[in-house]
Amino acid sequence: MDTPIATVMPDTPITPSSPSGNRELMNLETQPNKRRRKKSIVWDYFTVETVDAGCTRACCNQCKKSFAYITGSKLAGTSHLKRHITMGICPVSRQKNQQTPNTPSTKPGSVTDPPKRRYRASPGISSISFNQDRSTQDIAKMIIMHEYPPHIVEHPAFIDFVHTLQPQFNVASFNTIQGDCVAIYLREKQRLLNFISGIHGRVNLALDLWSSNQSVGYAVLTGHFIDGDWNLHRRVLNVVMVPSLDSDVAFNQALASCLSDWRLENKLLTLTLDRSFSNETINGNLRGFLSVKNPFMLNCQLIKGNCYARVISRLAQDALGAIWETVDKIRASVKYVKTSDTHEEKFLELKERLQVPSTKELFIDDQTKWNTTYHMLVAAHELKEVFACLETFDPDYKIATPTMDDWKQVEILCTYLKYFFDAANILTSPTYPTASVFYHEVSKIQAELTQAAMSEEPFTSYLTKPLKERFDEYWKDCFLVLAIAVVIDPRFKMKLIEFSFSRIYGEDAGMWIKAVDDGLHELFHEYLVQMLALPDTFMDEGLEVIPKSEASREEILHAGNIEEGTPQEGHPQEHSQDIKLNGMLSNSIALDLL
């Protein structure tokens, strides 16, 4: 019979285990103790050696000298190991460097090279892709913005510099960069054209004359306009070469090109000419040309033949030239004091003895800048007592001293130079002043010169009569546009015009006030006529739409004579629309003139 097979069971029971449990057990048995990977460059020159339990030292691979690294739970770091290599403390490294000093065969990473610091890459830098076309466009923008010569792309030093920054970049040729610059210009021109076409107001042009070293003339047309957010813009629109400066119609073509290129035939309001356009024939031709091309400019009454800044500068220079001998005397005296420390010490000592209260400090003027001459004269005039006694106090002072009559003339001169300085100072404000601000300074100068020219004091009359004659030319050109801007300003209206004109013209003020009133109404009606040519509706921000079908030409023109708050006969809704239309037109005129 078969003998049964007996199964031998162990004394300790065995617990069944799952496969995952077996894997965890194997990992615990086989996984080594992980340490952070050593990143320092010094480990290219050192080897870690375990001396005994809890003590690890770093051994130099060259001189075999060992250094403390880990003792128990203390970590010594790697700074002392770096010094051992970089400072030449290792004798073997130092000897090798002396034997092979900077030979071409030395390769980076050899044992004789000092350890170099490893820099971590900034996050995101490696993810930036290189773009050849974008880089070429950036070079073109750089050339335009900083006025670099386009040939810079062919300069060897520039090419080397760019390749150092980005070896993959292929520097474009001169022709390519030139084409990119022209493309940027055309793109920006189209963008500006779209912007100007979208503004509701008009454009004021300034026509200047430039000349090159080759005596070639260029007509430069600059546009000034205000956008819908009441921000002032100034843009150079055209630079046109003028073949013959002597031709009476030479600038008509330049102006025609500007009006055509920028679609300004019906958007031009004023034209300001450079003082170089002193030829009345040229001015007459421009007026005739604009009367045909741009009929909405008060029959070209708003063509201004002079620039505000240039007129003020010329007035100041003419005033200084009237007594240039006296000015030269004072300048020589100031130079004597300021060009020597010894002379200045004696001058200040005399000032203290005389107890002159002036806090002004003398300085030598720049004869090309009249405002510095003005400040020099003001400071010297306050110290005139010191200059008068300087000859007796300082024996070396042998310059012709200004007389008391000279100082009196300087005092009168500085009085009118102060008006010119204040008028020019508004141009240095952070925000560009509006036309109504200019009116205050211009009318003040006109009034002061008018009164001074009739003065019984001989020198005052002698000084101011030529200045008044010159300023009258500018005043006749600009008073209308400046006065209209003041009337449009709700802070002043006609009251300021009446007050200032009465000071300037006296009994004849009424005639000039009527000229402003007539010009304002004429300009107002011209804007009305323009609005009749609009599409089915016209509106302004914040106002209701007024259909053209609801108002005939006569009714719209009648709106120009309605003043706010004046009772009118007829339906109230019709008059409400007329008042809204009046406000719309006033806002449009203010947008152009202010």
C-alpha cells in the first residue's frame, strides 16, 4: 500500500505576503544611502577620503595634502579648498604654472587652470528662441531712433560685438537695413495719416527753411494739432528740397505736396512762416495758393509771417544792440572780477565794507544767448556801487567804469528785457501753452511798448520806438487768431479783449474789437458751412444726434447768432437743438485754436 507523504510544517507560522510588499522589502535592502551630488568645481581637484567613523577629509590630487571636510555633524565647506588651488598654495600647481605660463597648448579644464565659478542659468532664458528677422528690425529701429549711420552694419567692430552677443545672428547688409528703415517710415507714415484723418479738429502748419552745407534749401513743414482727448501733437510731416530759393513760387510746391500727402486740403487752419520768408512776393503767392486750395481760412487772414520765439529773441537782441557799448563796459568789468580769485576776493571785501544788500552773484554771459546777458546786467546793476568804488580800492582795476548815466540806461533796458524774458519763459513750461496763454504775454508787450514809445524820457523813447515798430508787424499777423482763442476760452470771452485793447489802442479800441468780433463770426459760419457737408447726421461727444433733415441751412446759420440763456421765440425743442449746435461748433473751434 502506498505510504502517505507527510508535510513538514515549520514551528513558526508563515504569513502570506503580497508582491508589492516583497518589492518594498527588496528596495529597503538594496537602496544605497543617497547624498546630494557635489556641484562645486573644487571636486575636480580633490578626492574625499574617509579616515575613520565620523571623519572625512579632502585630499588634493596634486600635492596629496589632506584638509578637513566632515567631522561628526560639522561640515567644513569648500572655501579653504578653493583658496588652496586659486591662490597658488598648492606647491605642485604653482610649479606647473611657472614651467608652462599661458602657453597655447594649455587647454581649459586642465589641472593647472584655476577653478571657474559655475553660473546657474536664469529661469526662462534658455526657453527664449532666437529670431533673425526681429533682430534685424530692432537694428533698423535703433538706427532711426538714435540717428546712427546705416553703414554701421558694415563696421567690423559692430559685427564682432553683435556676434559676441549672439553668434547665430547674421548681420544684414547696408541695402537690407536701408530697405527696412524705409519700410518702417512708410508704415509709421500711414499710421500717422490714419490718426490725422480721424481727428475732428484742424491742423496748423509751420513752414521753416533749412539749408545744408552745400547751400541746398529744404522746406520743412511741421503740423500742430489736438486730438479728441485734448492732447497736443507736434509732427514733422514733410521735408522737401527746394531747387531755387529765389523763385517766388518755390514753396508753393512744397506746401501742395504736404496738403496732398496728408489730405489737409480742407483741414488747414493757420500757417506760420519762418522769418526767412521776408519776401512779400512769396507771402502773397502763398496766400493766393491757399485761397484756392483751402478756402476755409478766413480768406488766408490766419497766415502768420513770424514765429513767437524768434520775434521775442530778435526784440531782445535789438534792445541789447541799442546800447552795446555800455553792455561791453559792464561785461569787461564782470570778466575782470570773475577771471581772477584775487580780484573776486577784493570785490567781495569791498561789497561787505559798503554793506551792499544784493544777493546776486556775478557771472560771465554767453553772448549767443540773450537771456544770460540779461541776468548778467541785472546782477551787475545791483552791485553798481561796488563797481563805482572798485577803482579806488583795487589799483589793478583800470577798465573804463560805467557812469551813472550808463547804469540808468541799463536799468531801463532791464525793465523791458524782463517783459521779453517772461514772455519767452512760458515756452519752457512742462506742458505746451495754449494760444490763450500766449495772448496774455503778447498783449502785455504790445501795451508796454506802445506806452513807452510815447514816453517823454528821451532814452526810453529812443529804445522802445524801434522795438514797437518791429513788434507791430508780428502783432498785426497774430492778434486775430490769439484774440479768437481768448474769446473761445470760457474764462475770458470778450471781456479780456475789450480790456486789453483799450490799453493798447485807447480811443481807437472799438475798431479793433469789431475786427475780432467780425472775424469770430465769420470763422463760426465757416464751421457751420462745413458741418452742412457732413453725412446724414453729425454729433459731438456728450450731445444728442441732430439729423440734418430737422434743420435747414437758414436755421443752422441762425444758430450762430443765438447766445446761451437768450429767450427766443418758437418751439423750445428747436432752440434747444440750436444751442447744442452752438456748443458743438464752439468746441470744434476751441479744439483748433486753443
